[in-house]
Amino acid sequence: MTTPPGQHPGTGGGGGSSLPGCARHPERPTGLSCTRCGRPACPECLRDASVGYQCVDCVAEGARAVRRPQTLAGAAVGTRPIVVPILIALNVLVYLVTAAQAGNPMRNSSSALFHAWALWPPQVAAGEWWRLATSGFLHFGLLHLALNMFALWVLGRDLEVLLGRARFIAVYLVSLLGGGVAVYLFGELGTQVAGASGAVFGLMGGIAVAAIRLKVNPRQALMVIGINLLISITIPGISLLGHLGGLVIGALAVAGMVFAPRDRRNLVQGGTVAALLVLLVVLFVIRDVQLGEWMCVTGADGLRCGQVG
């Protein structure tokens, strides 16, 4: 153990000392002071500094003033992904609930929660607009869930570290909505859609844009996007519209994040997300007006929807 210069073991604390008291412990006389602020400080309140000793208050203030290294999107370097595991846990939880309600893990789409959250355009036109978002947390069976969660884990970890947690959440959610709005805008009225694929494709697009910004060869990312789009086209039952909507919106959102100038970073990033949300709302309203007023009724033969008037 070392003792700051000017202080000898066993000295200080005498009742008749003329030394000033420590700024943090007035009852402790001391001949030492902080080299930064000059206040008296006892050995317990002093820390080694580049020159002399500083009190703990000045050390803390200096630590706050030090600028931490940041990624090109403005996130602190070295943060661990937390949002991605939480999103995976939420998707798995929703799947388990639907599987338990249906009594069959492979036919969970027959559950009450699945019927309440899935994206079916007539129900959205009837006023249940929240299905554009909730459908992104549903999956048709265990394989569908496993594929999407694996892709979310592989793609999401790096993108969350690059963007930071708040920006990553914004990109994920706006991509999810982009996929839902694309299905509502161009999809067939009789087709029910669910899955996190729109958000996952948004992350794919974001990875490709980030690679270009980082001056890394984006060939691998573009190949992954191309292969997945080909699968979406050739295999029946996969929502190509949801994938394309998420891909485009996600790429645009990440472009606003990584190409924003440093001096106006927060303004440009927030403005990009806000502009995309406004665009999606406008597209939703246009489609809603086109479809007109709908009503859905659950009867003995199941759910039936039709236009009013």
C-alpha cells in the first residue's frame, strides 16, 4: 500500500490540529489537496492521476468528460447485443403460447392468439390495424420459427453492435411494419400472413448498406439476399411481398443511420425513421381508402368478412 506524498502513516486526526478538514470528511484534518480543484482531501478520497493526486469527485467528472469511442452510427464501441436475445425470447414465448392453445406445436396457427394477431387484409380493413405489427411475432410451426430466429441471431448481433440498441429497435420495428404494409397494399385479400421475415429481411438490407458504408465488399450480403428472394419466389406459401417490403424499408432506415453526418447525426437518424413511418402510414391510408369499409363476423362456420354497403 502506498501513501500520498506529504502524508505519513499515523499522522492526522489529532484533536488540536490546525490542518483543514477533508472536503468530503470534514472531521479528518489533512495536509493534502486535489491537484485539479485544490480542495483539501484525505488519503481515502485521493486517487493517482497523471500529475499528482485528484479527489474522487474530480476523477468522476473527468471520466464523464472523456468521449467514448463510437461506431459510425454513433453507438458506443464494445456494447453487447441485448435486444436480439430479447426479441428471440419474445418470438419463442408467443410461439409457445399459440402451440399450447392449439394443443399441437405444428398446427399452432389454429390457436386463438394466432387468429387474433395474424395479418389478414380484410380484418385490417375492418379496423384491426395492429395486425400489421403483431403478425411479425407469429410463426407457422416450429421450423418457421427456428429459421427466422436463427437468421435474426446471425444478422442481428452485428447490426445491433453497429447501430446501438435504440437504433436497432427502430430499424427492426420499422422493417416489420414495412413488410406488413407491403402485404396489405399489394397482397391478395384471402391470404393470411405471419412471421418475422419482414423484419429479418430488413436486417439483411441493413447489413448490405452497412457493408457499403464501411467499404467492405457487400457481395456476400447481396448473395444472401438474392438466395432468400429466390427461395421466396420459388417455394409456395412464402410472402414475397412481406420480404420485399421489409428489405426496402430496412435498407433505407440503416442508410439514414450510417450515412448521417456526425454533427447532425441524431437529427438525420431520427428524421429518417420518422419519414419512413409517415410513408408507411400514407400507404396504409391509401390502401384503406381503396378497400373501403369492411366488417368481420365470427359465426358457426368461422370468421367471415365482407365489404359494407
